Amino acid sequence: MPNPPDSKSLSQARYTQFADGYVTSETHAKGSDLDRLLAIAQPQRHWQVLDIATGGGHTALKFAPHVAHVIASDLTPRMLEKARQFIVERQGLANVSFEEADAENLPFEDDRFDLATCRIAPHHFPDAQRFLYECARVLKAGGMLMLQDHVLPSDEEAARFVDAFERLRDPSHNRAFKASEWEAMCQTAGITVEYSEQYIKRHDFLPWARRQGNDEATIARLIRLLHEAPTIAREWMEPRDWDTDSATFVNRHILIRGRLI
């Protein structure tokens, strides 16, 4: 596993290279999980929002029409520029601004935001606990955290397999967590988990692998790995039509609404 500085550098390098694909990705741009995040959060018109690790800007774009202002932040300048082009130039929204920011060292003052969002990104962070401390710091008292990320099965062997499968496809994947681990980390940061649910995404395997530039040898290794998976891991990932061009599998996420008390 890369050490923390290398992990961030690797994320920057890979998401600079693959920025366009993440802006246009159906999974990221049009997933119904965006509707769930909005429904769970119930944003208010006066809210100031921080979207952390915005990627292609899809979460910022989803929340912007419902709040006063969104800051879309990201560690990767090219990713941030692509998000700006997507939101401002193509969608015409005027209440979104863009700032380069490290999720573990946010360049914002204390008690500033009503809502912080972070979607499908914390598995890249070298120190997820520090990220949560930073969320707690920049949120107002009573402020909300809406978090979505990969979630691992409770079985330890299956969890290790699912995490390794993700890391083979994307070496900048640091680690995912179990639902119980997320709840414990939030509590440590002073954020109470008010609500959580599991959200299931079924991916077309080949586009999923190729979005991260995987060559044919890596794709073959991923296919072989899932054949060799522990039973609980296969049940968790639910592969269909494996060994065909129509292969799909399930990727499970956790959606959390936390509150700074």
C-alpha cells in the first residue's frame, strides 16, 4: 500500500490523466445515488455548502440549485478545471466556486459551512479519520455531513478481497471501510451518524476497468481474481455474465448523514 504522501501524489497523477472520463462517466454523473443524497440531506436555500473531492463536480451540480452557494474543492487542479467547465460553461450555474483543497487539510475557516458533502472519494484518502476531523472543524454547530463511499462486508476475509480488487483496478485506492468503522470514526470526530443506508451499484465491468486505463493483462487478472474469490466476497459482488463482454458486478456504497452536535 502506498504511504500517505505517495498516495496523494498517485491520486493527483491518475485523476489528472483520467479527468475527462470521470466528468462523463454515467456512474458518476447520472447515478440515482445523487437523488438519494439530496433526498436525505433536504438542503435549505440559505445553506453554504462545501463539496470535498468534487471530482467531475456532479455532487456540487446536484446541490447548487437548492442552496445559496457551493464551493467545489479538489486536490487535483485538472480535475477541478474540468468540473468548472462542466458546471459553469456547460450548465450555466453561477453559485458554484472552485478551490484547490486537500481533504485532510482544508483551507477554510472554522464553523463556516452548513453542509459538507463527499461522494465516492474517501477511499483515496490516506487518513480518513483526519478528513472527518476537518469536516467537523469547518462545519457550523448543528451542521450536516453527507458522505458516500465504498463499503466493505463485515467478514474480514471478504473485506480484504473486495478492497484488493478495487486497488488492483485503481492503485490510488487507499482503503475502504466497513459500516461499523465509518460510524466509529464519525463518533471520534464528534459527528453523530443520524442515518445510514447501503446503496448498490451494478457496474459494466469493462468500462469500469478501462476508465482507470487498465490494460488487457490487468483486466485478465481482475477476471481471474473474481473466479478465485471467497464465497462471501462473490456473494457481496454478485458477478453476472463473467468472462463475457457483458460482464457486470455489484459495488456497494454506504450513504451517511452525520450531524455536528
